[in-house]
Amino acid sequence: MREMLHARLGAAVRPALLSVIVGTGLCATAHASARSYSARNVGGWAVAASKDRKGCFVTKEYDRPGATTLLLGLDIDGSNHLSVLNRNWSIRSKDRLELNFRLSKGVYSKHPAVGMAADGKQGFVTNFETEFPSFFATSEFLDIDRGDVAVEKLNLAGSGAAVAELRRCVEIQRANPGIKADRAERDDDIPIDPFAVEPKRRSKD
């Protein structure tokens, strides 16, 4: 068993991570319209492409009080993000946490996470080193603790096939990047402040 004690990222949780997760909406059906990949169910996990076309995610909802949602996202640049949410939790958005994550393949002790809210649930988001999806895929469970307090105990059955499909989705996204905007610059006739009493045009000097 490979130990991953105190596996932290240098900048703790990436600042943009929260917005990335919130942007996914944590709802697989919301992304079925992604042109390069159709959402599907693999081994009890939903696999879908993110709206920004910069990656994909697998998600699963557990039948328990508060309906815990687990989501693992993988971006085309190889970075990942993990979020866990529950309707009964009182975590506030942007709260800073240190949690213990235990997979059947190793442990992350006092790992940083950030509070978030989405789809009527509260929870946290964090990220790990690039090998994490492989550890996730080959583990039977994920236990999460806050110090001596148990947060969740999640069965990861079927995660191997789900992560394999997740990687396939990411490869499709990487090969079909999002369409760029038609205009790189704003038109000169757009005022600096369109809502001013007397809107001023930008100087063409």
C-alpha cells in the first residue's frame, strides 16, 4: 500500500477551484448538451463533460440523510478536484478546512479544503496530486474525517470503470477544444459605461 501522508499542494487549494466546481452545477443532465461527449452512467456513476469544455467529471449520490454527493473532476491539463456535499451540513462557502482522507490505497492527513455550496447542498472542494484519480479508481472506499469527527464513509464500488470513462471523456475534450469567441476585441462604438447619463465613447487615439 502506498502511503500519501500529508500530501498537500504548495498553494493549498487552487483559488479558481471553487468557481470551477460551482460552474459544473454538480448535475450530469445539465451537461448532456456538450457537443463532443454525451453524459452516461457507468457502474452507478454519472460521467459528463463540464460546461467550459476544459474537462469532465464523475459523480454519485449516496442514499443517506442529506443525500451526500461525491464528485471527482479531471481537467484537460491533468489537474483534478474532489467535492463532497450534503444538505444537512453547515459548512459555509469559502471556509478553510483541514480534513483527513483515507482511501484503501493510502491516506492524506490534514489536507486543505474549501467550503462551498451548490444545488442546495453545502460541502467542500479540494484537489490532489495528478496520481489521485488512479488511487481513487483502485480503492474500495473513501473515509473522510475532521479531526476525531467522522464526516463521511463512501463506498467507491464501480469507480474503476467510471474513472476509465472519465479519462476517455477528457481525451475527447482535449481533442475538441471549445470554440473561441468570434471577436477578440470590443467594437469602438461601445461606450466605456453604457449606463452613464452621457455615455462616453472610447478614444481612437
